[in-house]
Amino acid sequence: MRWLRLCGVACVLVACFRPGPAGAVEPADGPGCLGVTVAECVGWLRATMTLDEGFLADAMARRHEVDVNGRPLGSGLVVVNGKLPERPGQFVILLHLGLGDIVKRVESNLTTRLTDARTEAAYDQSGLYQIVWRLLGRRCAGIVKLDLYRFFENSVKPRIRQEQQDLSKGLWGMHRLVSHASGVPYCGVRFGYTGLTEWRGSADIRSARNPKEFSSIQLE
């Protein structure tokens, strides 16, 4: 999975962020990030969160890089690092581009894993609502926070499939549990979720100490 390759690099970047946007912005105010040009998407994200502008400028410049023979080097991917005004922590948003610089798929990390979330407070902690309404914009202008959480609880969770990967054995054996669901219809797009838990020791996750957790959503 692309996230498993990128999170080790992108998620640990130390950024110098500009001051955040002022004023309240709502989903109906902007285009979101799906089916629009990367410039429109980035402009909308800039209006609703604080972006690492230096990293973004470099990522935008590299999206059409070619080798000496004129062959594309990039994979049509722009990585955006940003912070939300209402919560700490960094979000890494992957913009997958198609022809004409149109964003065809978007991925974003969450700050907590959602497979165990049950309450509104637990979902709030993940940043799910704050990220989803930004990525969808006016495509889902009437988005309601609790409705989104119920969609995840009642429509996404039943489709999550888990796979445990025992990468090595022994006292310090490495184990990984991948939770994944994809293609769930929501507001005219397909919604996906990926959760990752890694730990060392016994293969039984219940005995894991200080497991590393990562989760992301995908919209296309």
C-alpha cells in the first residue's frame, strides 16, 4: 500500500508553517478536492487549514518531472502536509492526479485508529469529520458530523476485513494487523479505510506492548 511506504517519510517531516486562515469556512464554500484541478484543491485546502507551503511548492513542481528522454518520473502524486486550526497534529494528504491535473483520488491519515471507536468523542479525536468535509467541499455541502460517524459505524465497519501478517518469530518477532475496507458509497464518492497496527513480541495482539498504530481514509 502506498501509505505504508510514504508514512515513514512524509509523516515525520518537520515543517515551518505559515499562520492559519482566518474566519469560519463551511463545506459549501469550496470545491473540495475530488474531480477538480490540483490548483483548485490546494487553494481550497489553503483556505481551510495551514499548509507547509515550502514543501507544497516543491511537491507541485515535481509532479510533472521528466527524465532526459522526456519520460515522466513522477506518478501523478502531490503530497500536502497541513494542520487543522481546531486541533493539534499534522495531516498528510495524498492527491492522486489524472489527465489535466484533475484530482481523481485523495488519501489522508487520521490521528487515531477507528476500528475501536464507538462514541462521538472517540470519532472526534481521529479528525475524521474535519478532514472529510474539507476533501468533499460542496459535493457534500450538508454533511452532518454525527451522520458521518454513523455511516462509518454502520456501513464501513461491517465491511472491514482484517489480515494479520507475522513478519518474524521469536521474543522480538514483528507482527502487523491490517484492517481494510473500500468502495463504500458516500456523497457520490467511494469511501475506503485502512488501519495498521504493528507490534513486537507474541503473535497475540492482546499481549502487545506499546503497539504502533496508523490509519487513513481514501476517497475517489
